[in-house]
Amino acid sequence: MDNRTNALSCNLEQNRPKSAFEILQANKAATLILESLKMSYSNNDYYIWAEPNLCESLLFQCKGLNIKSAIAIEHINRGGLAIPSTKDALEIINIFDPNLLSVKIYFEKNRSKLAEELAVDRLLSLIEICNSYNKGLVIDIDFKSRLENNKNHEEKEIIISGLETLINKDIRPKFWGIRKSGDQIFDETLIGLMNLENESNNKCILEYPHGEKDINTHSDLSLENFVLNGDFFLDVLIAWSTKQLTDEEAVKTMANKINQVQENIQDSNLTKTFSIE
């Protein structure tokens, strides 16, 4: 539920909310998702992963209900110059007291040496701040397009090289955020790099499902943690925003979808529902 997804904007153009009304709708939609999560809540260890500019009221509700939260702070842009500072991180910690902070990164061939050094310094500072306040940092790795088998070789090499650079600079977040690329060998290479010091694959959080809405998609990557992308609820939220569903109907429908995903995950080798511990 951060600005990676358009689900909370609730408009048919799928843009981020711009007007006050759209922002209000986004917050209402986030609240509906929270209510559906509470309805389907069992013994699983859920987190709400959200971006504060869109989901401020939701994050305050989570704090009041003792629901764990992961907050996406200002994303690292493609030039490497918009990395959140320690001041940004401290502000989020002081306001929301989340369990996890996350930043999204892209790797690009033409990024300058200065931008790369700045990115590394900022990431190391964020990890230090998180450790000082007993918070975890998620470095969420994204890419511009689906990386099919036997395609996009140069982009895959850039991503692997960028990840190796971070690891060689002793950047060790609590978790890495990943998504399936369409190339299993590439995915397994990333997971292997991210878990060099672990016997299991528990340092990765898989965005599930990625690029599709099929709840019967099984993971073949043997991961333990996943995050359900807010776009998964897009059809329900559009129906709700256009008055085809009431609040109660939308909550019930989304709760059923969460339960279906949970059952599917438990039947596959994704064994935990975004369980971090």
C-alpha cells in the first residue's frame, strides 16, 4: 500500500491521487483493506506496508491496534539523488514508530560514480539509524520490466552487478524486497546473493503475486516471506469507488481474497504470510 501501487487512488486512469477528494478516497480504501485484514486475521504475523503520504490515517490506526507496520520512506530515484536522509528516517520513526522502514532502489547502467557513492553512504546511514532504534530496513529492489528467460540480458547483468556492489560495501539490510522476474535462474541468483550468510531464504520478501491476479500462482523459489501487492484488490476497489459495492461488501470480498491467498500460500512452499520473525 505504498506508492508502488495504484490501487488506493481508486480512479480508472490508475494515476496517483492528486486532488483532496482522491487522497480522501485513497485513505478510505486503505481503511477498507485494514478492516478486511482484521476480518481474516488468524495466527499469521501480518504487517501493513504503506507509504505515509497516502496512508497516514491507516498507519495511526495500526499503531493504536498494535498491528505491526512497515513504512516506505522517500524512494531512491533512478539517478540516485533522492535517497532518504537520516533526518527523514528519524521523522518517520518519531511519528509512527514502525517496525520496519523500506526504500526502493533501481540499478541503472549510466548512474554516475558520485550518485553511486551517495546511495551507498545514505543506505549505510539508514541501516545505522534503524539498528540504533531497533528497527529493520527493507531494501526493495525493482526493475522496469519483466525479465523473461533469454531476454534482457544486459539489464539482468546491471541488477546483479548493482546488488554485488551493495553487498561488497557491507550493506546488509534486515530484508530484501524482490519480485518474480520471469527468469527463474536470475531470481535464484538474486536470492542466493541476498542470503549469502544465511542457511535459508528468510532475508527475502516476495511481492505476491507480481504482474498478475491469479491467486493460484505458486512460488517455486522456496521463500518464507511475502507481501501482497495492493493492486491485487484493484478490481474490488474500483467497484467500491464507483458505488457498485458497499463498504461492507468490499471488506467481505477482500477478506475472502486474503483467505484464499493464505490457503494457497500454506499449500505451497511459501510457508508464512509476511511473517518476519
